[in-house]
Amino acid sequence: MVPDTQTFQLEAEALCAAAQWCYARGWVPATSGNFSVRDSASGRILISPTGLDKGTMTPVDLLEIDPQGRVEGAGKPSAETALHRVMYGDRPDARAILHVHSIWNTLLSARFSEGLCTHRGLRTAERLVRCGDARSR
């Protein structure tokens, strides 16, 4: 299936707007957090690069990851690119991932010592929380 580049560009713009919205609320302080969007037709992923202030993120900043996980072009992807890929693999219907580091997430993670989790061989000190479909709220 041929990817719809115009739609994918609009989704990249929406992802950046969401990142800026999260930043304005203090949910991604400094350069924390990771954001990605996936084109389900091609399997391509656009992901935030490491070390980027999400309050200034634009589509030009996003890195393209091919279906095999290779970066197309220059730049260093988020350290959690592999986690995003696994999550997309487990959820074929998922189109985007917004990974924030709000103070509340951090406090809850620190409060519960069982916060370490393994997801298909990936270990992270962060708790995976299913928030449900935002459209249903």
C-alpha cells in the first residue's frame, strides 16, 4: 500500500501541536518525554529526537524510522524508539504515542517500588499505563 504523504504530514503537525500542548502544561519538562506517530500503511514512524525541547518541536525536527527500526536521514532518535516500535507492534490500531513525564507520573512511579516492568524483553523504569481511547471520553 502506498503511504498518503499529505495525511502523514498532517499527523506529524498534529503530533507536534500535542507535544507543545503537553509542554505548556509542564508534562515534558526540559527535554524529557517522547512523541511518535506511525503511518499504518507503510509502517514508517516519525519520532522526536533525543535532547529536543518538546515546546519547540516542529515536523522538521522529527526523525523517520523505517519498519526495521533504522533511522532514515541524520539525527539521533529517542532512547525509547525500541519501546515505541514494540508498542506499535502489539497495537496495530495505535497511530501515535505521547510519552510524558509529568510531576504526577514521576511521583506515582517513585511511590510504587514495583514500577519496573518488562514488555517483550524491554525493561524500563517507567510504568506502562493504558489510558484508553481518548475518543470515548
